[in-house]
Amino acid sequence: MKKVLVCSLLVLAMSASAFGAAFKIGGTGPLTGGAAIYGIAAMRGAQIAAEEINALGGDVQFDLRYEDDTHDAEKAVNAYNALKDWGMQVSLGSVTSKPCEATAAENFADRIFALTPSASSAAVTEGKDNVFQMCFVDPNQGTASAQYIGEKGYAKKVAVIWKNDDVYSKGVRDTFVESAGKFGLEIVSETAFADGNDTDFSVQLTDAKDKGAELVFLPMYYQPASLILAQAQAMGYAPKWFGIDGMDGILTMEGFDKSLAEGVMLLTPFNADAKDEKTVKFVTEYQKRFGEIPNQFAADGYDCVYAYCQALTQAKATPDMDAETLCPKMIEQFTTMTFNGLTGENVKWSKNGEVTKDPKGMVIKNGAYVGLD
Amino acid sequence: MTMRRLINLKRAEARRIYLTYAIVIAAYIICQVMSSTKFLSSSMRGMLVPICAYMVMAVSLNLVVGILGELSLGHAGFMSVGAFSGVATAILLQGFIPFAPVRLAIAMIVAAVFAAFAGFVIGIPVLRLKGDYLAIVTLAFGEIIKSILNNFYLGVDSQGLHFSMLSDTTRLLPGGKLIIRGPMGISGIQKIATFPAGFILLMIALMIVFNLVNSRSGRAFMAIRDDRIAAESIGLDITKYKMMAFVMSAALAGSAGALFAMNYSTIVANKFDFNTSILILVFVVLGGQGNMLGGIIAAAVLTILPEKLRSFSEYRMLLYAIVLIVMMLATNNAEIKEFLSRLNPFRHKEEA
């Protein structure tokens, strides 16, 4: 609760400090409910970036506002409309995939440019010229994971446990299964679960164990993953574990025994242990304020605001321009510029809004993320 | 003396119905004028269609809960059947009917038919039960519908429609399009739902329900609600009447679902879960069981309320819950009820 208080005070302080001519930048994300860890992380990352940029006192100043969408498309559109009433000029879309599909359609209709930190489904950008992503699109994560596992030779026999009523999980699972053969992986077990029966994984784990899977691929968010790890340990099954960016956050989950996650590998574009100056600065600042190590969502949020800063500066945009005037300028900048951020160097965007950057493999060691390479 | 009272009662009933129509029409005109003169914020304008859909849901559930006296906890299930069948229809018709309102109308009719069918199929086992048992079984069916839709794939290509369950084995020909994609739901929906369409649907729903309630069948519904044994003893076919109310209610919920879904570019089955069913039940209970206008107002208030509480950020849902509790207590308080009824201009005439 204290954190929440500090956080809302910060928001208040920020909007107060950002008087005068600033770009109004708004985003929606789950700040409450089951997916809140993502929304809050992205929001905090964006806040730090906005404050850093404002403190520099350059031409581009930001007034940032996040609204809660509780990971629901209907609420996300409501939140988006609230931001529109506030006078949002450029948008950070939504943090999670399905809500972002809904708000992206609104962004497209209203001609308000959007750069989402972490909504990774392909439908977010599909057919919309003014919606861009900072994260990988889901299908790419599946292929990249299969490639990573195959090329590094971590395993031959692989089990997949996925959530069959979740867009994100399904998107990654589909491309992983599709491309597994190409990289010499054999999928020996494939089991699914859904909302409501996501507390007991003994069936799925027994299946994977009986069929001799050396590695279990977990394309899902961290809550079910934490249960899977605990139950596998209880039944004495210790394969290699491989997750994707949704697994990020497992270490900061309340009541989670970190030793369970020891040795879990995951593919994520951000590595909080990296020693480059930018990452160290961001991680220290984030830790100082919120008392935890930032995850990939925080880094995505941070990068989004810096990417906007770069694009707005290069486009010589001024805060008195309205959203419709800024939109074509932003499209032009984002399709031509190269951005260096926390989540990758030489980040580029294609015309359809998808991002190109290299994924980083990470492994959890002694309760912290360490680079695999 | 008794005759006169009966006639008066009937007049009071008629007045209540016309008052409901009048308030709905007036609210529509006010919102429409405010919306076209840009007086309404984007936030409010964005909520007009979902509010209409929720209002229809409240009317539809009120028929089962308030008039028939059976508790249904799976109403969101019918809404999702309507949403998915309606949107799929609209997408299939995209090439044939370019005029959006006609496409929307057809989609809503198809949605009503599908949902009515689902209501019929579910009604066969469910309506043999009563009370708490019925409530629990409808809850289960709501979840079953959600699970089925989460595992349902529907595609279309030059060969026609293709279905599959669990995983996508539709094997569409090149140029084919997967419409319903299991857990990913439907993406890229054209937003053709409009506020006038929502208003028309609400008016139709009200007309159907009011006419049904004041018909011979409606009297039978209420007789069953008030005393099942007495109703049975005078030869009423309980199952038939229950089924009639249930199917009608499911059909209305289906078209509301189609309207709701076509207001967003994407829809997933998880949206129509147990929580949504309960939310609709809250509209009905807060508005007063059997009171259509009350349910409609509750639907509007409870949809707008969380948005108006946005300035309280994290404390929003806490406040929402407190306001809800206060409202529930207040609307059931005898003294407050008495005070409210004193404000009612028709009260004296009714007593006279």
C-alpha cells in the first residue's frame, strides 16, 4: 500500500511540475488486478524517463498520465477516452495485448499516434499505419525461442505447457511449435490449461516427465509459471525451464520462493544486470524509488518515452501542435529513425509498426537475472 | 369497490410503462443532442453503446429474475453466444451488404436466434430445477459456454465455412480467413454499433418485455413466481412458461451481446465470464426486481460510476464497492423508500 501511495504522490508531483508547454503523453495499462505488475512497471519506467527528460530542460518536455484499464478491452477504451478528454497528443497505447488491440483501433480512427511499450500481439499493429510497438511481436518470440534453444543445444526433447485461452500464450506457442522442427527440436509433450483450472498442473507435468522432456517451454505469464515450478519440484521433476518475456516479474512476485526459479532461462530484450551505463543508471534509479529490480516492462516504458523524445526533437514538433498534426510527423520519424535504448541497440521500425532488435537470453542465478551469453 | 381498484391498478401499471418509455426516449434525445453538439466528453460518448447493451441485458435478466422469479447466474453466456455469432455474421456479410445499419440489424437478429437456441438447449435440463439449484446450474452453463467459445475456431474460404474445436484444424484454402480464433477471439471487427441502434434495441426489448408481462403468459409467469403449487394446480404448464421466459430472455441477451461486441475492434470469450453475469444481476437487484426502469437506470449509473471515479486512481474500485453497498442499503431502506415515494407525483392518485 505504501508503494501505491508513493506512486500516486509521484504522479501528482509530476503533473504539477510539468506546467506550461509540455507534450501530453498518455497510456493505459492494468494498474490494478491480476496483470497489475506489468502496467505498474511500464508506468514507472515511463515516469522515470519523463522526469529525466524534463529535468534536462530541453525543448521537448512531457506531461505523462497513465489510466487503469484492468486488462480489459472495454475498460481500456474508456481509459483511452478519458485520456483523450485530457488532451493527449501522443499515446503509449496499452500495456497488455488484447486491450491494446481495442485502443489501437481508436488510435487509428482518431489519428493519435501510438507506441505501445509491451502489447505484443500481431493484431495490435495490423492494418494501422500509426500504431507502433516497442516490444517483439508474439509470433517472433516463439520462433526466436525455438531458434535459441536449438542453436545453443539446450535440449532435443521439449515439452510445451501453454494457456489455451490467452492470446499471448497461444501466439507464442503457435510459432514455437511450427518452427521447432526447423531447429532440431522434438516436441514430445504438449499440454494446455485455462483460466479457472490454472492451479493444479500435475497432469501436464506428469505428461512431460513421462515422455522424457529435457526442457519445458512455458509461454505464459509468471503467476501460473510460479505454480508450475513449485509443483514440479514437489514431484521431483527437474527439467530445464525456458520462458519468454511474460516470465519476467517472477522474482518480484510476492510470496514466491526465489530458489524455485533457480536456473530458469528466459528470452527477453532487457537485462537488468547489464553493465552498460544506461542500464545501470536506470536500474539504480528504479531501485531507489520503488525498492525492486525493474523488469522488461519498465524498460519498455522507459524506452518508449525516450523514443518519443528523439522523434519529437527530430521532427521539430512543438507542444501547441494537436494530435492530428503530430501523427504524420511521428509516422515519418519512426519509420526512418534508429533508436538506442535499454531494450536494444539499433532499434528500427518497419512500416507496419513492428520492431527489429536482438533478443537477449537470460538465466536466473542466485535470485537475479544474469545474461546467458 | 374491488372492480374500481383493479381498474386503477391497471392504469397505474400503464402509467409506469409509458413513464419508462418516456424517460428512455427523453434520455436518448438529450444524449444525442449533447453528443452532436460536442457537449458530451469523449469518455461519455464512448460509453453510450455499452450502456445501451447493459441496459438491454438488465431488461432481459429482469424477465427471468424479476418476473419469472428464477435466479440466473449465467446470463453473460448468452451475451457471448450473441456476440460471437453476431460478429461472425457481420464479418461474413461484409462483402454482400455494404450498408452498415442493415448488416448490424441482421447480425443482431442472427445473434438473437443463436442465443435463443442456446437458451432452449440449456433450458431443457436447467428449468427442471428451481431456486438455488437452478442458479448454480446456470452458473455452470455460463462457464461451459465460455470454455467452448475459448476453444472454437471458425474460418471461411471459397469452399464455405469450416469449424474446429480445441486447435485450429480448419485448413483454410489460400485467401481464406479465420474469423473466430479460439482464445484470441475475434480481431479486426468493424465498429458498426451505433448509439441510435442501441436505443432502438432497448426500445424493442422494453416493448417485448412489457407486452409479454401484460399478456396471458406474463400473468402465468407471475403466478408461477408467487406460488408454484397453486399455479400448477390450476393447470398451468410450468415448464412451458418458464422456457418461454428463458428463451426470450436469452434472445434479448444475444442481441445485446452483438451490439456490445461490435462497439469494439476485438472481443474475447473471457470478457463474458462469471463477473459479467454478476454485474448484470447487480443492475437488476439494485434497480428492483421486476422494475424495468430501475434496472435500466442502475445499468447506466454503475457503468458510468467507475469512470467518474478515475480521479481517485488506485482507490477507485474500493470507492465503487462502498458506493454500491450504500446504494443497496439505501434503496432497501423503508424510510428512504417512503421519502422517495412522496416525491412521486402519481402516488396520491393511486391511493385515491
